[in-house]
Amino acid sequence: MSRTGAPSGPPGDPWKSFGAMGAEVVLQEEDTEGSWTLLSLLASLLMVFGGALPYVPQYQEIQRSSNTEGFSTRVCLVLLIANILRIFFWMGKQFEVTLLLQSVVMILTMFSMLQLCCTVHSATRVGTKQHRLSDLDWRYFWKWSAFEDYLLFCFSFTALCAVVTLLLLDSAMFVEALGSLAVTFEAMLGVPQLLQNLHNSSTKGMSVKMVLLWTAGDVFKTAYFVMNDSPAQFWVCGSAQILIDVAILLQVLFYRQDSRVKLG
């Protein structure tokens, strides 16, 4: 017996082995927790910046071809409205900060896409009539010639949302409706591109890589929403987006096959 009353024994006795095993288990648990923390951080970073990645190949395609006909700028409209509404939804129902930061990144990305499209239009349509927001001509809504008009529209929409949200922020029904509206717009992200392809009877000028990255990103974020118990609106939105992505990919296959038949 030792002075503390605990059994003692020669080197290698069971008590010392038990203590060593306990310390090893603690170290393994700490390593596991550290690994999960790192994975969680990587997943959050992917959520914040991953939504912007699909637009890199489309941005490059427009720069290379100096043609915007294959890309629907209404995709930018849908995403700008969706993410502005999501920011105001966060004020009423504070979900993960990761999703809030994602909205900020997406807004900046859409402005970059619009600026490029306006620059290309200005360079390739010299001498054609300029269309401005101040013309108040519905036929040319979101087809303006100047990037400043898009900024002005978004600023006005944001100011309107801010006033309404401040007045109705205490209403749980309004907050939930705001969230549902935000994700409904986001779920419709691919619809303008789907319609653009139908109008053109082609997917030429549209980056297939963009749509593939849309699909991968939508699958990832839908799983992220489910695993993190995000509001139901988010994973419903993600599921709808996946279906639209698949429809656009089917368009790619159909129009390519159609082109081969005509050439044959």
C-alpha cells in the first residue's frame, strides 16, 4: 500500500497501465474534436465562397468571347433580390453567420457579373440606343446600358426592404414570410437561364462548368442545411435548385444532340 492508500506494485502493474490508457483516450478525443473543428471551418468557408465559384468560368467565357447572349443577366437579378431579402430575414431570425456572409459575397459577385456584361455591351454595341432606368420603359427592365442603373435599382430595393422590415420586424408572420420569399427567389435561380436557353434554342455561350458547379454546390449546401438544422425554407430551396440544375443539364444534352442531327 502507498501512503495515499492506493495499491502499489512493481513497474508495469495494472494501475499504471490503466492511467496510461486513460491519458491516451483523452488525447484521442482531443484529436477528434480538433479534426471536427477543422472540417467545420472548411465547410463554413466553402459555404461562404463556394456559391461564387460557378460564376468564374462564366465570367471567363464572356471575357473570351466578348458575347453575353448565352448568359441570362436575370440570374443576377434573382440572386440579388434573394440575398438582399435573406439579409433582412437574418435580422428577424438570426441563423448561421456563415449564411449571412455568403449573401454578402454573392451580392458582390453578381455586381461583378453585371459590370462585365455592361462593359461588353458598351464595346460591342457602339452607336445603338442606350436604355436607362430613368426611361421607365418596362420592355427594357434589367436590360439597361449603364452599370450605375443596376446599382441604383438595388439600392432603392434595399431601402424599401429596410423600411418595411423595421416597421414589421416584431411580426413573426412577416419574418417567416420574408424568409420564404428569399428562398423562393433563390430556388428560381436557374429559371432565367433555362428560359434563355429555350429562347435561343441553344446553350451556346453558357458555361456548362457553371451549371455543373451549381449542381455540386446545391447538393452540398442542401446537405449542409439539413445537418445544421437550418430553417426549413433553406433545404426546400436547395432541393428545388437541384431539380432546375438537372433540367438545364438535360437542355445541354438535348441541344447538342439536336445540333449533331442537323449537321448530319
